[in-house]
Amino acid sequence: MRHGQAELYAQTDGERALTAAGRQKAAQTALTLQKAALRPDLLLASPLKRSQETAQIAGEVLNVPVITAPELDGRLSAQGLLEFARAQFARADRVMLVGHNPNVSLAAGVLYGDYFPFSAGAYAAFDWTEEKSPKLISRSKHDGI
């Protein structure tokens, strides 16, 4: 999941908070995941404020505690993000990451096999049981391919 819409400016990039629309979208996305029975066992979020806020909203809706993961701060390459994500399956069967573009879009694109844009608050769920052929299960409708 990509963090919800954030303020354009703050003292630092890491301090940018969600806007009202960003909070609403995060809640809508979490409800969508809940209705689709896509509740994660593990919810990891970037330490940046907008991702923390997004993850807290999702965690409340999905009843999953949020764990801060510095690896999700947006500095990993798409491949690095995928390697980090794959390693989390040793901890849980269903893993949810809340992070940033461009690496969220790029990593999803690698799994999907094509360009995969993420707008603010968007999600994609993959079945990664077969490492060499992950399958898209669900994604935000407004990001359609």
C-alpha cells in the first residue's frame, strides 16, 4: 500500500502528515481490504509520518498492530524492496507494507510484469506462494491497468 495523500510541505519530508483526503482514502482502502478478506498477519510501515499515519488507520480497521520498518523509507531499489518483502514471509503468511513511490510502483511492476502505477492510498495484493510467478489477487480500482 502506498501512503495516503500528504501535505505538500513540512519542516522536513519525513514530517509531512496526511491530509483529510489522505486519511479518508487510507480508511477506505483498509475497509476494501477487510471486505476482501485480505487482512494481513504483519503490517510494516515506513518511519515517515505519512506512512505511519496511513498504517495506523489501516491497522485500526484491520485490527493489526503496526511495526515500523526503516527499510520502507523509500530508499531501497525496487529489487531491494522485493527482497525485504520476501524475507518477511518467514515471520508471517500475509504481509502488508506501507511505503512510498516510486519504489512501491516499481516493485509491484516487477511482480506484475508491467508498469504498475500507485496513486496515494492505493494497494495491490499478490499471492507470492510461487516465487517465480506471483499472481495479482486484487488492487485499487482507481489505479486500473
